[in-house]
Amino acid sequence: MEDIFGTALLDYQNKNYSEDIKTYSSLDEEDVIPLPYLFRSYNEMPLLEQKALRLAKGKVLDIGCGAGSHALYLQNKGLEVTALDTSKGAIEVCKERGVKTTVQNTILNYNESKFDTLLLLMNGIGLAGKLIDLAKFMSHLKSLLLPNGQILLDSSDIIYMFDQDEDGGFWVPNNLEYYGEVCFTLEYKGHKGPPLNWLYVDFNTLKNACETNGFNCELVSQGKHYDYLARLSLPV
């Protein structure tokens, strides 16, 4: 399978930056992921991400690490960080940027160690794919936590992307099992990747899923545009 994301990251890392990643989704028209944004410093990160990094503790697994910006910040703070991504190119970039411990794997296939903090930033919970698969995803995350461990994740309630009627209700198509389920396709330099199922989950739905799967769920902070940071933990 072609590594669209990793190819783009490697180009930027090797100073061959000429264009951004194009995204096509089932919800909106063409958009872009600016490559410089994936290499941002702590000061350039959204406040929710900064808050999550301040809350990270102990041994950390950065899930869907991308170019390694979060992992590098925590590593420089003295934390023991493992950066995990399915993209071979992303992992290569992480190594080149100085991330000490990297793993190229899917999160569902990874069970090599346990951690105090699991990071799922930039809507990392999206890796669950569909709402029906969220329980299985959370169960696996639970198996990776040390006692008193935590999961820090940000996501968005994307209900705002749907048309609203005069009474304030939203028009959500009947063919959607859950409105936060999106199908993405990435394109870079004329090459398109396979369709990718991605999940955005509103906080109430996340909280219900946590209660069903044995997690405590705390709303840490909310952003300005339907986004939020949550902390999941297991009852003591």
C-alpha cells in the first residue's frame, strides 16, 4: 500500500516541500493538510494539545505520532516516550528528528508494553474508524494501561458541519449510522491513498462509551470550535 502520508512528511523533512496533502471526505469538498503544521513546535500547537502535553506523565505512548512533534516535546521534558504510527515514512521522519523509541505498527496490533499515558491527539480516537468499533478499540487501549494510567484524547463534535433548520435542529442524512463517521481519501503529488474510515466523537457519546467499557471520562477543557480534550482513566 502506498504511504501517501509518510511520503509527504519525508519530502518536508528533506526540504523538498512543494505542496500540501489534499484531503477528500464524505462530508465536504477538497481540503488540505499543510505539511509545516505537522512539524509545529509546542508554542504553535492549539491550546488543547498544549494542555494534554502538560498532563502527560510517566511512560508515554504517542499513538498516530505523525512527524513526532508531540513525542519530541515530551522526550525533551525527560519523559520516556514511544512514538507509534502505521506509516513507514512517518517513523523514518521521527527517527531523523531525534525520537529515541519508535514503532511502525497499527495500534490494534501493538501489545509490546504498558504505559502511564496513552496520547491520542489530533483526533487520534478517529483510528477506531466507526462508532460500532469504538468498544473494541477502547478495550485494547485498556490492555495497554499501567495501574493509574490515563488516556488523553482530543476530538470534535462535527454536528456544526450539517445544515441547521429554524428551530435549531440539524439535518443529518438518514444513511449515516452516526454523524461523526467520515470517510477520507488523501492525495499527494497526484497519488491517492485508499479510503480511510475516521471517527469524530462528540463528548456525550464518548462518555457513554466510556461508561459501557469501564472507563471514567473527564472533560478537561473545551476549544472554541466544538472541540474538546478528555481524560480517560480506570476506576481505582
